[in-house]
Amino acid sequence: MSERAEKYLRQQKTTAQGAALQDKWSEVEQNYQKKLWHQLTEQIRSYLETDALGAVNMKEMYDNFIQDFEHRINTLQLAMICIPIAHYIYKSDPAAAFEFLKRRERVCSKDKTAMIRLYTGEIELKLKNKVNGQLENPVEIRQLLEKTQEALDSVTGVTPVHAPFYKASAEYLKETRNHAAYYREALRYLGCENQDNLSDSTKLEQAVLLGFAALLGENVFNFGELLAHPILKSLEDSQYKWLLDVLLAFNAGDIPKFKSLSSHWTQWSDLKNAEEFIMNKLRLLCIMEMAVGRPSKGRYLTFDEIARKAQVADKEVEFIVMRALSKNLINGSINQVQRIVSVTWVQPRVLSIEQIKKMRQRITQWQEEVDAMGKIVEDNAKEILTKA
């Protein structure tokens, strides 16, 4: 234990405002004096991540206290402690914040997960560098993301560094307006993040961003995965309840329902400007839903039925079906003479409760048909055996 560290702790206890804050510093001092490094590490990381120590100068805290025992700390924990400190430094001196993280790389160089967290921290800082609302160095950020992704791919299982990386990656994709990639990356982030760590406002923000990305993302047709995610519950009692209804309409390929909500979604320029794209996407989902609703032995869709359900002119039916075929949403063939589309396969999707109920009804119907056929075979077999 160093005299400088003990002097720093005494000073913080003396100047702390309020008994609660003084108690926190006393606990830190006790763990330090007893050399309870694990408990001290967990305590400091929690305090820094939650700002529980108030307006403490994190840079001074590191220089005068944490640096004294950083060699005793688990390197991943040290990296996680350094991230909020780097963000604190960035507020007054961005260059110093990057330099701070670079110096920590020398300490953590032998721990792959710790290095991934430091790289991710650097990405987080670079995402703050903007000029006129645009990222200052998007190419540099992408290269660092690719480098970090490569290191992350070699890590087995889900670790504490996965969620921060996917969050930073999703933020980059959002800034570059890559809706489809953002949708996939944000779902990865939420799959790694503990939902209890997210505030209600953060959950709502994530749900809204994901909903918009699902609607605007190229080749995003599996809405069931998003609708099954608990993050969407935050939309139910909010001003964005309409977005949940829109997503449900999309998942069901329900064009009339989507149009009935136009007073809500047309207020958002991103959706209003992409109205034609969104409608074409919804028509493809409508065809998929029509095919799924038919028994496997009778998946024949007439041109008239498609035109009516998808709300398109008769001459546009073939074009829409060909788009569905080209995007591998369905397999089948078009009979231009009979004006019929034969569907042999539909791309698997995560199903909603209503879609599962329909599938259950079809399975029950199929079972009844099999039982009836079995009864016919059984009855005819008796006659054949009697004659023999």
C-alpha cells in the first residue's frame, strides 16, 4: 500500500458530501487496507459505471489510487474499469482519452478479452467524433470494428465483452444508416445484454430503433424474431404503441391494417419517404402469408387472389411473385396460361402465437385425414384377406 493512495482516500472521505458518500469511500478504504483486491475491484467498477461516487475526478482517482494496485487486478476487470475513466477524460481532452486507453493495452496485452474491451472502448470514443452530425472517421471506425470482430470470433462462448462490442457496432451501423445490418447487430447486442441492466427509457429507445430498422431494412422479412423479444413490451404503454401494431401488421402481411395506421407512421419522414419501398416489402410478406395459410398439397394462388390481397394491378402480379422467388422467400412456379402460382416451399420464419394456432389447426386436419386414410386401408385390407 502506498502513502499516496492512503492520502487520496483520506482526502476523498473528508471532502465527500453526505454520509452515504462518505460510507462508500470508507468501504473502499477498508477493502484497500485489507488487500481484498477482488472485492475492491468489483466495488470500484460498479461505482464508476453508475456514477455512484458523484462528481469525482476519475483521472485523479486512477493516477493516485487505482494505478497503485492495477497489477493485482484481473486484466479484464481493469479494462472494464478504464472505460468509464476514458469517457470522463474525453469530455475535456479527447486525445488524452485515446492515449489513456493505448497505455492500458500494454498492461492487458496478454488477455484477449481485455484487449477486445479496450478496442471497443476506443470505438465508443471515435463514435463521439462528429462533424456536422456525421462521423468524422467512418472508415477508421469500420477497420477497428473488423479488427475487433476478428478477435471476438476467436473467443469461446458469450463473455462480458460481447454486449459492449455489439452495441458499439450497432451504433456505427445506425450512424451510417445501414438499417438491415443495424437490425441484426442490435438483436445480437440485446441477446448478450442483461435486460435488467437497461433503464426503461433505454428499452423504449432500443425498441423504437429496432422497429424502424425492421421496416426500412433491405431483405429483413423475419419480423417474428423481433416480435418475440421482450424489449417490445416497452412499446405497449407508450406513445409508440402504433409501431407495435405496424410490426404486427407486417408480420401478418396485413396491408389494410398497415394502411389504417398511416396517420401515425407518415408523421416520420424516414418512413414517409420510403413508403413505396415499405409497401413493396409488405406485399412480399403478404404472398408468404397466403402461401403459409394453404395446406401443403394445395398451395395454389390465383393471380386474382394475389392482386386482391396484395392490392396491386393485375399486370403487376407476376413481377411481385418473381421478386419473392428471386429473394428466396418462396419456391414454386408461375403458370401464365392458367394464371396460377404454385408454391412448393416458404422461407421459415419465427411464428407469432396466431400463426402457431393456424399451424396447429392444419396439423390437426392433417392428422384427421391420415386417420381416415388409415381406416380406408384397414377396411379394404379385411376384404382382400377374406378373398385370399
